[in-house]
Amino acid sequence: MEGRTITRADLSESVFQEVGLSRNESSDLVETILGEVVEALARGESVKISSFGSFAVRDKGQRVGRNPKTGQEVPILPRRVLVFRASNVLKSLINGMPDESGKEQSSG
């Protein structure tokens, strides 16, 4: 695995290259999209991106955990967690498997 991380700047540069907007407009577009996703998740809404996956916020209840060093029981407070579920299209691309049409997905 390569270990490279895609940044907001990388996304903006890709929009600049592919769409032809100015660099500032590309950056603004990426920020607007990410902002909309964040705001929707903060409101507890799900976000579905076709052929990519869905993000959702899930409430986890209080439970009892255990300190692995001491074995002492510790309460874990209720919290909200972000979950991502990849679409079947994305899973197929990652695994190099054919999509629903029977065509092999390319990796780049």
C-alpha cells in the first residue's frame, strides 16, 4: 500500500484540471461540498454519494468497558459515531472485480 493521503488541495487541483474552473473557484467548490456534507452529518442526516458510499451518524449507548492493563471496569459514556459504508461499485473497484455490467473495473 502506498500510504499517500489525498488532501483538500489535491481535490481542488483535480477539479481545476478536470473541470477547468480557476484554482480559487475549484477550492471554493471543494470547500462548499465538504461543508454541506459536514453540516448534514452534524444534523444527524445521512449522506449518500452514488457509486461511492454513504456516511451516517449512529448513536452508541453507554456500556461497560475494561482497562486492558488493570482489568478494572470503566463506564464508556454514550456518544455519536460516524460510520461509512462503501457502495458495491467502490468495493468492486478496490478489489479489481467486475461491476454489475460485467466489465472489469480499472484501477486508475
